[in-house]
Amino acid sequence: MENQAVDAVALAGSVAGADFSLWGLFLKADILVKGVMMVLILASFWCWAIIFEKGIRFRRLRAQADQFEDSFWSGGSLEELFDRIGTRPDHPMEILFVSAMREWRRSTSKGLAGEDFLRAGIKDRIVQVMHITLTREIERLERYMGFLATVGSTAPFIGLFGTVWGIMNSFQAIALTKNTNLAVVAPGIAEALFATALGLIAAIPAVVAYNKFSTDLGRYTIRLEGFVGEFSAILSRQLDEGRGQ
């Protein structure tokens, strides 16, 4: 009984003496597990940088679109609005407007709006230019979204890989020492579970942010597509009115 009491006291002392802080677990981890942890930590930092950048950008895009639509539908001259924006539009909706107006001016300045088939060609070119511009701007807004999706789907498995490797090391320590005491098993298991925790820490914000930004991007895309249709109808109507004059 005295020997068991001494063993229990020694076991409790060895477990209590182990460093179970996050930094201590990282330092004691196997080199492969350390690599997994570093990858997950870097991925998490990069995800948060993307999250802050996308959040600020989508908020600014909505405000800029509201301001532009107020000017666009104010009843003023589109030519004056185009001259005021100039060659340096600030956001996708202005870029769509500028690209269409540039094609409009190029076509009308050459006197191509005289015949019916020429007017039809102008309409088609304006719509095509706007759709090409829309596709290019959406691709820019989608930048780094794939990284969020990748981290959200793979980070838990990367962390699980580190966990499995750490548990394998724990079992190897048990086999070498022929001792199943908690002092032998606990550090390795703690290191292994730390890798899983880092995987979840990286994955959960990435998944939530990806879903939110995908929704925001979808709504903004619908808004841009609506503007393309409305502006195309306005230019088409002006071409038809020019024919009747």
C-alpha cells in the first residue's frame, strides 16, 4: 500500500510538472506535428486577413453603389455623369457604366446609328461589353474566396492528421517505457488534440466567412446584372429615339 501511495504521489507530481500550456505543447510536439500546427496557424492568420479585407470591401461597395445609383437616377445627363467619373471609376458599377458609355460614344461618333442593322450591332456590342466587364469584375471580387473554402474544408483533416500522428507517438512511448501511466500518455495526447483544435480554429471562421461573403457576392452580382439590363434598355431607347428624329 505504501508503494502504491508513493507511485501515486510520484505520478501526480510528474503530471503536475508537465507544461500543458499552448506554447509548451507546441515545443514538446513532434517535428511533423509542429509543421502541421504552423500550417494551421498561418492559414488562420491569412483567413482573418481575408475576412477583414472582404468585410470592409463589400460594405464599401454597397455604399458606393447606393451613391452612384442616386446620381444615375437623378435625371441628370448621362454624358455629364460620364465626364465627371472620367477614366478612373472607383467600383464595379461605375466601371460597367464607363465601359458602356465608352462604346456608346465610339459608335455614335462614327455615325453608325443611321441604319437599323447598324443600330442593332451597337446594341449588341454595348451589351457584350457590359457582360464581359461584369464577368471580369466578379472574378476580381471572388479573389481569395477559394482560399477560404479550401481552409474550411481541409483544415480539420490537417489537424486530424496531426492528432493521429501525435497519438501514434504516445503509443510508441508506452511501448518503449512499458508504462501506461498518465504521465506517459497525457503529454502526447494533449499535443495531438491541440493540432485538432488548431484545425477547427482555422476552419470554423473560414466556413462562416465563405458562406457570408458568397451570399453578399451573389446579392451584389444580382444588383450589377440588374443595372446592366436597365442601362442597356436606356441606351437602346435613346438609339430608337435618335432614329425617329
